[in-house]
Amino acid sequence: MNYQSFLLEINLGLILFLSFYKAFLSNDTHFITNRIYLIAGIFLSLIISLPLFQNTISSNTTVVNNVLSPILVKVDNFNYSFTSENIKSYNFFKISYLIGVLFFILSFFYKIYNILKLYINGEKIKFEHYTVVNIKHDISPFSFFNIIFMNKSGINKNNTERIITHELIHVNQKHSIDVLIIEWLCIFLWFNPFIWLYKKAIKENHEYLADESVLQSGISFEGYKHLILSQIFGIPVATISNNFVKSLTKKRFKMMTKKKSNKVTLKTFLLLPIIPVFFILLTFSINSCNNSNVSHKSSVVKSDSVYFTVDEMPVFSGGTQKLQLFIAENVVYPEIAKKLNVEGKVYVGFVVDENGKVENVKIQRSATYEMEKNVGTTEEPTKYDAALALDKEAIRIVKTLPDWQPGKNNGKNVKVQYTVPINFRLN
């Protein structure tokens, strides 16, 4: 599968779910429903972005504009110099992305290490379903799965019980699972600012749930409010835990005193089915726009014949860079085009069949695109003729491509459609 498309689509899904949440649900007091919505949004975005799901909902057609990186073919003073437009920058974004992933993975395990260190060095008091760890560091109380960490020094018995009551809500409702899910999503989608807002929304909702349960247990609002304010200067040790004191304390107080609706509104039930449908339509709309940019013809084929995205995409021996270099080093800039100073970009479509061979090579967008048709003679060719010569050369070079490792879908070798843009430039 194409990981860039997957990342793009899952980010799009999360942005839509978060936008709807902020617009319609974030101020509601149905905190359990909101928790379900936010977590469901993550999994629905993942599922909808998977190629298997997209192939299933598009049983009759499949997009064929699987566009590879453009290849630039240059001619300087009629001496050939071949380069790829993306040969230097091909790995830049990929390397930057992987560096970011590595950084956040290390950061995640560093937080885990700090929690383990606190657990090992702290005084442990074990109960039937949870453990309280008394630590000496001046930090805000927090929980991680069924372990509650807190510094009891300077806290009276009543306040200690209130803090434990709050943290037990996180423990019993298993909020740490939500936190780990969004933490790992942040690792792989770190470049998207909306994923950090999504994380904030989830953890904020956890605090609303805990606050609501604490007040329902009989603890007064004023007493609980003073307790939170007394803990406000604690320093949280790890953001992968659920902290008793969080930012946006003023909003927490507002939500505590807000009148609870008598019933869940209809919009809550409508949002979950509406958003995925909207997301699917938007995704296919984007694909359709991309298709119109590279071909004058219909860009769909029967899905049981040729695929656009499969479980295992075909692989050119040596990777994309080798493919670019093969084309750039073996292409011949047509003499007629050099003579008439004609440049142009040609989109060549081809299929990698079940055996890895290149077949069905054809022009998807000609170098004559937007040129007025004007065919000349052998003795006096026109620029239109020169542009057709670029098309002909592009087809020739693609037909000479060596065998690929074939693509697979559901464990079977299948045909996969590709498009490669070849950009002919004189200087």
C-alpha cells in the first residue's frame, strides 16, 4: 500500500472527527458518549484509510492514476545530462518523517522509564484492585493503569481520599488505554498539529469524567475546587499518565457546574455515521480531481482486472530511485524536438502484470496537451509533431523497463496500474 496516501487519509479523517467534536460535542456534558466518539473516530479513520476497505466499497471501479515521482530529462548544448526532479529530495521528507518518529518513540519510552523508576523507588500500598505509590518528588498526583502515584506529604487525610477517588475513576474506566492509543498515533502522525489537539481533547474529557464521578460521590464542589487549586503547582512527570491537575482548570470548573442535559441529543448519534460517509466522499472526490489532472480519458478500470492500491504494491528492483535513473539514463531526447526547441511533460500509463512484466503502455496525457493540433510534413515538421515525438519516446522507454516484483492482493499476484510523468526540458 502507498504509505503517503494512507497517512494523508487518516490525517484527513482525524481532522474531520475533531472538527465535528469541537463544533458540536466539546461543550456537552455527556462525557462517556464523547469518549466513545473520540476513540471511535480514531479507529474509523484507520479503517476507512485502509486499501482493503476502499477496494470493498469500490467494487466496480478502481482509480488508475498511481502517479510516480516525475523524471526530468535535460539537454544542454545538445549534450545529454539526465537527472530526476526528485533524486535529491526523494528521501528528504521520508528521512525527516522517520527522524520525527524515532524521536517520539524514544520520548515515549523515556516517559515509561520515569514511571517505572517512580514505581520502584516509591513506597507501595497495595489494595485489591489498585496500588498507591507514595513518592517523595513534588509532583501532581497521577495514575497509570491501576497504579496511583502521589506525594502524601502536606496533604490531609480527607484530601488524600478525594485525590484517590479521582484517580480511581481513571483506573476503573481504563483511561490509560485511550492515552496509549493516542500516544502511539501521535508518534506516527507527529507532523499533524491536529493530532496533538485530538490528544488534548481525549485527556481533557478524561478529567471531566473523573470530576463528574467525584462530585457524584458526595464531595462538595467548593472543597474539590480548593483541592485542585492547592495542587496546581505540582509538576507532572509524564504526559502518558492521567494527572489530577491539568491545564485549562477554569474550563474544568465550568464543566463541573454546567447543567447536565436530560438526554443525549440526536446530533450525537448522527455524527458517527455522517462523518465517515462525508470522509469517504471527500476521499474519492480528491482521487477524481487527481485523475482529471493527468488524463483526458476515464481513469477507472474494473477492479477485478487492474488495481490502483493493493496489499503489497509492485516493487522495481532497487526502488523508485533506480526506476527514475533507468528512465533518465536511457531516454533519448528526440532530434526534432531539439531542433524546434520543444519541451513538454508526458504522462505515461502502464500496468505491472501478475508476472511483474510491464504491459498496456499508453499515453495518459500527451505533450501536445493544450497545443493546437497542427500536423506538418516530413520536410517541414511542426512543434506539434515534435511534441508527438516526445510522446513516442516516452512510450518507448517505459516499454523497455525490466521486470518488477509483482503486486499482491489477498495473497494473489494481481495487475497494478501506474503513471509516470516524464518531463522533457532543453535546459
